[in-house]
Amino acid sequence: MGGEALSRILYVEDDHDVRKVATFALKMVGGFTVEPCESGEQALEKAEGFAPQLLLLDVMMPGMDGPTTLERLRALPAIAGVPAIFMTAKVQPQEVARYRALGTLDVISKPFDPMTLSTMVRTIWAKRDD
């Protein structure tokens, strides 16, 4: 099991309301330090300065989608090895398999329960070295 405790999450979600709810849930329920970003472009600007331990990325976003954002973030030397989780409403098995093939730890389905989101993230984080 992974040794270090998760505390710093870079969270990318274009929907303002979803971003607000998830950020609040991760901070207040989970006790995480969260850097919310409204776009892949904003994530690229903030990522290295924030030094996240985990990338939490929405899949469907205008402009740069989640997979493209992940690819661009992984091109940054400081972010290259940071694990990622996708959040999406598209959770058919073939979609999930495609997201995992991109190198993500797992996929969290939307809509999510704000009260259990932090637990889901921690559970996925704990399994990352299995």
C-alpha cells in the first residue's frame, strides 16, 4: 500500500456548480488541500506551482478535454508521475477501459455523492501501488 497520505489534489471541472460542490466536499469532508481549475488550460498554468499529489479530472470539457489535459500535464516534468483519476458520467465498461489505458488509477462516476467523494478518492489512492 502507498506510504504517503494524500493531501494535495489538483481538480479540473468546467461546470461551476459541480466544481464548487466537489471542492467543498473534498476540503470539508476529506480535509484535502484542493486547487480547483475550470479548464485544462488553467490546470496547466497552476499545476507545477501547486505540486499536486493527485490529478482529479473531468472528462468532458470544452476546449481541452480530460484526456488531452492529462496528456499535457504529464508533459510537465514536475507532474509527469502524478497519479490521475477521471470523473465522468460515461462509465460504460469500454469507456472506463479506455480511460485506464491512458494511465489513470480509476474512474469516478458522475453524479457523485459529495459525502462519499473523499472516501472514494482515498480508497483509489490507497490501491494505487497494489
